[in-house]
Amino acid sequence: MIALIIAGLIVLKLAVQFWLDWLNHRHVLAHANAVPEAFKEVIDPATYAKSIQYTLAKSRFGRVEDTYDTAVLLAVLFSGVLPWTFSIFTGWFGTPAWAMAACLFVIGMTLSLSGLPFNWYADFHLEQRFGFNTANAQTWWADRLKGLLLALALGYPLLVLVLKFVEWTGAWWWLWAWGALLGFQLVMAGLAPVLILPLFNKFTPLPEGGLRDRLLALAERAGFRARAIEVMDGSKRSRHSNAFFTGLGRFRKIVLFDTLVQQLSGPELEAVLAHEIAHFKLKHILKNLLLSATASLGAFYLVSLLARADWFCRSFGFEPGNLAPALFLFGLLAGAASFWCSPLAHGWSRRCEYQADAFAVRVMNTPQPLIAALRRLNEKNLSNLTPHPLYSGFYYSHPTLLERRQALLCLPA
Ligand SMILES: [Zn+2]
């Protein structure tokens, strides 16, 4: 019965995804014939038509991928393959933490292998067709291999530690596991920019000169002591452009994609930088960290309850009392459950974006460079300019160009 309800909820999620997609598809086509008024001066009809083609192609691909993911999830949950794999592992090695963690790791790897053909298609067909992909097969496979080795070197020991806490601390394991995860995340936030990101990309300090002086002066005006502004070779993989903030304390730095530096003018880059600094100054980064820490505390507590719950474990063919399968089942189901919370999470994220935009305008004294930068980025990334509001509610972490422009123009001067 429980199994049936869970399966029903998973299928319901797919149905809602299809419905949202259908709404969005109609909405986009209804606006497809003419460039919307607000974009007339910035986007030519050919680019606009291309952005619609890109949106529709992505949504076709998304429907196939969502269906496949749902089928795989249902098969893994209800075919009996999980208890079967666990029984093989326990038959060979017993139930020490390292063996249980290895079992979870092998199942997790197999699952992510099953998604590889889709990842490949997305990069080498979809993105390629619209001129975004710049990666070659060698870079692509190297990325996957590095990801696997990192998971093995960092994820596996963490998993063993979490399972070990059950032996060491008994009923309170979930609190200890949460503390360990939090400590790990903090250490990684500090070390990733130094140890991990360079494995995937090359970072070079922004060269001395006009642009660097301009951006450092802007950071100073925004009340932010920039340790470093670096340029990342994002063009190695894609023509999509971005900027982000990374590191903690002394190691924090601002990273601009080389594609962004090529696409934007000096004042536009200043505006983007001011927006990124705003996320830091307005404590969005800290608040997000606290929110995710609270969520993971709740998640660990929930797993501790589920691992002991008869109805939960038996629905999937396990005996209650074993943490490893409960942890894995929770991981699989959390993905499906978080979909329903995404409008809330995205609502929060969009609020932060508006606040960061307003901060950037205060620093720049004018909204124009930010508006110009957003327009250019939308054009270069072929973003969907006219998503259906329900669709963007579920899937967009940032307001659309039109919403941001309207908010920017309404700010008090
Ligand atoms: Zn932002």
C-alpha cells in the first residue's frame, strides 16, 4: 500500500512536469511571431527566433529525459534490485560500514552511468546544434573521470564516517553525522577554489590594466575588499557565460568566465560584479548556508526515523534497523520530493536576485549598465524571454529579464 502511494506520487510528479512543459510550450509559441515590445531595440528577429527554437528543443529533450529518469527510479525502487544487491554485498563482506558504503557507492555509480547517454546527447547534439558546446570528447570524458575519482576520494570516506557514527554514538548518530557533513562542507568551501576547481579549469588573474583597475575600484566602492579577480576558461566547454563568487575568508575570490569578459563592456562588467558582491554583502551566501544546514539536519533526523520504521523499510524489501538502505532510499526519494518545494526555494532565490540588483544600482548610481548587461547575457545565452509564470515558478532560480528590468526601472533614483 505504502509502495503504491509512493509510486503514485512519483508518477504524479512526472505528470505535473509534462503539464508545466505543455503550458510553457503554448506560452512560448503564442509569443513566437513577434519580438516582445521590451526587447525590440536589443534583440533582432533572427536571434529571437533562434532563442525560441532553443527553448523548444530543450523542452522536447527534457520530456524524454524526465520520462527515462522516472522509469529508472521506479525500476530501482520496486524491482527488488536494491535488496538483491545488498544481500550480495552482505553475503560477501558482512555489514561493516566500509562494505555498506561501498555497496551504496556502486549502486550510485551505476545509476549515474545510466544517465550518461543523456548527458552526452545534451552536450554534443543539443548544445552543439545551437553553437554553445566547445568541449571535445576528450575533455568530456576527462571531466567524468575526475568527478568519479573525487567522489571516491571525498564522498566515499564521508559515507563510511556517517555509517560509523551508528556504531559509535547509537541513537544520536544523526546529530553527529550532520555535524560531520557540515564540517566537511565548510572545509570544502574553503579548499575547493584552491584544490578542486583548478582540476577542471584554468584560473588566471585578470591582467593589469584598465579593466582590472575599474573593477577593483568598483569593489572598493561597494565596500568589498577583493583578494582576487580571476578569469576562468569557461570557453573550454561552452559559450554560455557566467560569473560567481567562491572561497571563504582569506581565500575568497571573484571569478569571471572568459566568455563573459568577451561579451560585456567595462561598465556592464562593473554592474555584474556589483551584483555578485551584493550577494556577499547582503549575507545571501551565509543565509543560504544556514538554510541548507537546517534542511540537512531535518533530513538526517528523518532518515533516523525511517531506518527504524517497519512500514518504510519493508515497502522496499528491507528489514528495519539497517541505516545504509534507508539512507539510499531517502536520497532517491528526496529528489522526487524536493520538486514540490522548488517554487518555495526559487521564490527565495528570486527575492535575493532582486535585492542584489537593487544593491548594484545603488553602487553604480544608475540601472542602465546592469540592464544592458542582462540583455546581452540573455541574448548570448538564448534564454527564454517569455516563460509561462507557473513554469518559471518551478524551474527558474532567477527572475526573467523583463521582470528584472521592470524592477530596476521602478527603483527610487
Ligand atoms: Zn545573483
